[in-house]
Amino acid sequence: MKDHMSRLAQTVNLSQEIQNLKDDLEEIPAKVRQLEAELAELEGQYGQKKAVSDKAEGEAKKLKSEIDEESGHLKQKEERLHSIKTNKEYQAVLKEISTGKTGVKEREASIAKLLGDAEALKTELAPLEQKLQELRALLEQERGAIQGQVEERKAKLQSLETQLNEQLSSLPEDIRHKYLRIQGKRQPPAAKLVDGTCQECFMSVPPQLNIEIRKTQEIHSCPNCHRLLYIDL
């Protein structure tokens, strides 16, 4: 009986170690996930600002092309002035030239504003790009670091699970079945009995049961939470 009690205690300890390792494996990637979220947010900000900057430069380029085209037309019209015979036609061409020059000036003003906006955005993009590079490098570093940690813990977890299966197999069949049945309902499936109190539900067991467990070292269940009870030997 003493051997069974000892094996049950070892089984519980192994189960707890396994659970702790599983918790660690879930927590290890937490920093990586946090960095990935920060990187995604920063990439979104950078992409949005760059898109606006690129659009402004694209519009400025289009306006510059329109100015070049209009300037060519204005030059042709100014050359025509020398060959015009009537005053009416002369005045009409002058008006077209004036309107064209006004349009050119308006486009030039728009270009100046667009390029100014684009330049301001580029000033904001520079530190963002630097931060992106730093975050990407840090993320790569963290991924490399946790890979070793994860592999180490997985190897240990596999070893502990093998030991746990061996311990479970060494328990009496009825105790093993009870353990596995309780395990499906609550964790841990067994509890230490200290001074007559179950250390999982913290309820006192009947005094006679406490005495019997300590005297015979037989495995009983807690009357309250139904976990298997074991004591330090």
C-alpha cells in the first residue's frame, strides 16, 4: 500500500510538471506575438503615410506633364501673334494665352503644395522606417531565441509524459482507472492530505478516514471533491 501511495504522489508530481511545461510553452511565444502586433500596427501606419505621399507625388507629376503640354501650346500661340491679321483674332489669342498662363500658375501652386505635403510625410516616414527595421530585427532575434527554448521544453515534456505513462501503468488497475476518470473532470485528479484537510478543496475529511489513510496508507477519495488522496511518506 505504501508503494501505491508513493507512486500516486509521483504521478501527481509528474502531471503537475507536465502542466507547468505546457503553460510555459504557451507563454513563451507571448513576446513574439506582442512584437508581431506592434510591427503590424507600425507597418499599417507606414503604409498609409507612404500611400498618401506617393499619391501626392503622382498628382504633382501629372500636373507637371500638363504644364509642359500647356507651355508648348502657349509658345505656339505666342508665335501665331506675329502672323495674325485682324485685331479680333489677335485679342482672342491673347485671351487664350492669358487663360493658359493662369492655368499654368494654378498648377504650379498645386504642385508646390503637393510636393510640400509629400516632403512632410517623408519626414515622418524616416523615423517610422527606422523603427520598422529595429522591430523586424528584434522580432527575428526573439523568434530565434524561443525556438531553442521551445525545442528544449518539448523534449523535456516528451520525457515526462513517458515517465507519467510508466507511473500510471504501475498503479493498481482500479486506482489507475479512477485517476484517469477524475482527470477528465478536474485537475489535478489527486490531492495531498495534510492534517486531515484535502489540499485541493480545503475541506476536512472525517477523522476516522484520516486515521485510516495514515495507518493503512490505502488510497481513498476525498468525500467532498472526490479526488484521490495521498500523504507524504
